[in-house]
Amino acid sequence: MGSSIILALDFSEKEELNDFLKQFEGEKLFVKVGMEAFYQYGPKLVDELKQLGHHVFLDLKLHDIPNTVNKAMKGLAGLGVDLINVHASGGSRMMQSALEGLEAGTRGGQKRPLCIGVTQLTSTSEEMLRSELHIATDMKNSVVSLAELAKGSGLDGVVSSALEVPMIKEACGESFLTVTPGIRLEGDMAGDQNRVCSPKKARSLGSDFIVVGRSITGAKNPLAAYDILKSEWRNINEVNR
Ligand code: C5P
């Protein structure tokens, strides 16, 4: 499915978003529309991106009662997005309802959007897991058990840190997709992310897709940063995977 590098379009100003995309004219991108942009520009933005020929990951991380998630997904499937997500911690019934909603809303002749579950956000640290969320296990166990729950519920994969990919693949199988944010090029600031990883390392750990935001959107020359990222991602010796 297109490029394995997903560019996070985290812009709250439409003009900024358009200027950013203009630099990539002619390139078919895999872009991520998250809450920041979708809550302001909505379905019309997704439609514009699809018209430009880009693949779209709609990152709204749904987490609500099963019936609400089902109805929401039915509507979102109609936008023709390629990838969408829910919080795996919403439970198996919620995830199954999400899939049923997506199937019901997918237009005739189109493929159902792939649906992945967020395990633990990459901004969550071990310390937060214990002292704020009161989760009585460590990050790795929590991530793997949520990945197993997502797989058992029929989801196509999960969002996690690249650092957890080997364990997820071992528990859920090679074909279970891993989409990994928290990617930083050398010298970039981690910002609010905790479990960060370079593109090269993410690839060697077996990530299927990396999600990159500020390392590209905040770069002096986003196009040059994207090129560096592409070559870091591609040039890894496949034997090391
Ligand atoms: O700027 P940065 O590269 O940190 O952006 C990462 C993007 O991935 C953001 O849009 C964030 O919402 C998203 N994301 C994440 N962690 C997750 C799921 C999504 O950082 N677990």
C-alpha cells in the first residue's frame, strides 16, 4: 500500500498544510490526518487529499461504547480512507463493532479501510503507566497483551513504538501490521515523545510503517528531510530485518 513512510499532517492552519504539501508536488504520499486537522477541516480535507492521489491514514483513535464506535466508523469508511484506528484499550467488543461499522460503510467496489489498534501511546512512559494509569504490569507486557487483544478482535495491526515491534510480531505473527510513530532523525528533539527511535532502527526492528511528524514538518527543508528519511528507511540491509 504505497509508501511505508506516513507523514503526519499536524497543522491547525489550512494554509500551512497546503504550503507544506505543495513542496511535495508530483509525489504520491501516505499522509496522516489526525485530530488537529480533522476537527477543523473535516471530511472535505480527506476528500481533497484523496483527489490528489495520496493514501490517507485517519488517526482519530476512537474510544467509546461499541455502538457509538460502530456508527462513527460506518460514516468514516464512506470517506474512502486507507487506514484508521481505535484505542485497543476500548476492549474487544468495541474493536469488533468498529470493524462491523467499517464493513457496513465501505462503498461498493472499494476495500474496507485497514483498522489498527493503539496499544500504549508513544508519549506514555513506564513511570506514567504505574503512577498515573495504575497498570500493574510493565510497558512491554501491556503493549503485547493489547496487541493480542486487537488481533483476537480481528484488527489488522497495531500502533506502537518501534521498540516493541519484535515482541508484537512474535506474539501476533509477521503479517500483523505494526505502525510506529515516535520517529526522530538524528539530532532532532524528542519533544513530548518518550519511546523514540530512528527510521533505520525502526526498519531493522521490523516496523511495517513509520509515522513521522515534526522531524519533517518542523525541518528547515522538509523535502530534504523526507529524502534523508526515505534513504535511511530503504538502505537498511534486508538481512538485518
Ligand atoms: O511529531 P511526531 O513525529 O512526534 O508526530 C507523531 C504523530 O503520531 C502525531 O500525529 C501523534 O498524534 C501520532 N501518534 C503518536 N503515538 C501514537 C499514535 C499516534 O505519536 N501511539
